[in-house]
Amino acid sequence: MAAGKISLKLKNSLSETNRLFERIQAFGESQGLDRRQIFHLNLVVEELFTNIVMYAFGDDKTHWIHISVSHDRGRLTILLEDDGKPFNPVALKSPDLKGPVENREIGGLGVHICKELMQGMQYRRVGNRNILTLTKTLDRKAP
Amino acid sequence: MEIIEEKENDTAVFKLNGRLDSNTAPEFDDKISTSIDNGVRFIVVDCQALDYITSAGLRILNKTAKKLKPVDGKVVLCAMEDYVREVFEISGFDTFLPIFPDMQTAMAQLKTG
């Protein structure tokens, strides 16, 4: 497998998700990831990006969200950085996944999906910035 | 995202083509809600051409299942890629949303149990 990295700077707007998706898709393909791996990568990045856009900012100003994805011989690292309110997804409780449909709340589901699809998740608050790092070692492809 | 709706009496089939995410979920939500308001009780979501789904899409399916339960209705899914199904499983959605391998089976099971 190859090695590479992309860095993206996105506005805090859901309209950026199309560009984000296309860039991640192209990156995944350039790294030789399979469809499932690219789908999961896109899903994780988009869930976290969407959370930041929807909940991190209490004003009407434009904020920049920095996202990078790097890949080195099967090891994926995702980094997200924003200047929004402090938010530690690592500490977020998982939603009820077993009860009847009436009791299911959807809050926290995006973060739960990210935790399940990745292996490591680390949060740091540095100055006025949230820095979230996620890591995963990809399954070796079937020959 | 393209959403094709076919309706017959109290049953509707929604074919999803493309990506169901935070941008396209509101349109899907509107179409399903309108359909239920117009008397639909049984819904099949055909996922054969669904490339991608996020929690925004799951939220709509959760809402639909909640709405249909008290009126003895049902929403089921069919023909999804394995990697899409995985997202339903890790979210615990497969416990209240039946997922069938194809449209024929989904239609046959829709009004049973």
C-alpha cells in the first residue's frame, strides 16, 4: 500500500460536505483502499465534520475547520481541528442500541459510529482549539 | 441523490439513488412524512443504488419507524451493500428495522407479523 496525506480547510457550512466527500473519495482511491474502507473513512470524517458545523459555534461568523487524513502502509490517521466550544467526543456516552424503537434517541449516534469504525480516538483542548485524532490499522486486503 | 417513490394504496416504495447524508436527508424526510400523512402505513426502502448513508439518514428511518409503530405500520429495507448494512448493525438499527436481501422478499414479508 502507498503512503500519502491530504489536508483540507473547510468553512463551517454543511454545503462543504460534497467537496469533503469528493476529496476523501479521491484520496482513498489514490491510496488503493477498497470501497468499504473508503466508505467508512468518508462516514467517519463527515459525521465529525457535521457535528462541528452544527454544534461547535454559537455565532454567525465563518469558522475554518481543518481536516487531514494520512495513510502509511495500512495505518490511517484522521485529524480534525476547530476553534469552537470545547467538546470531547471521547467522553460521550453511547446511545441505547438495544431497546425498543420508541426509546431510541439519535443523539450521539454519529460519534458512536466513528468509535466503532476507528480504533483509536484522542481529544485535546489546546488554547481555544479542539483537536481530535483518530487512528485505525486497516484490514489486510484479501489476495 | 435521487428519490423515486412508487405508491399503491397504503404501501409505498422509496428507491434511493446516491448519498443519503445531512444534505439530502431533509428531502427524504419530507417525502416520507407526506406519504404517511396521505395514509401510507407500509414502506419499503430500496437501497440497491444507495452508495452512502450517515447518521442523518438513520435519523429519518428511526423517526419513520417510530411514527408507523402506533398505527400498526412498518418500514423495511432491502438490497443494501454489506458495508452499508454494517452501519445499521453497529448502530443497533437492525434490531427494529428488518433488512431483506431483495425487493421480492421485502414485499412478501411487509404485511406479515
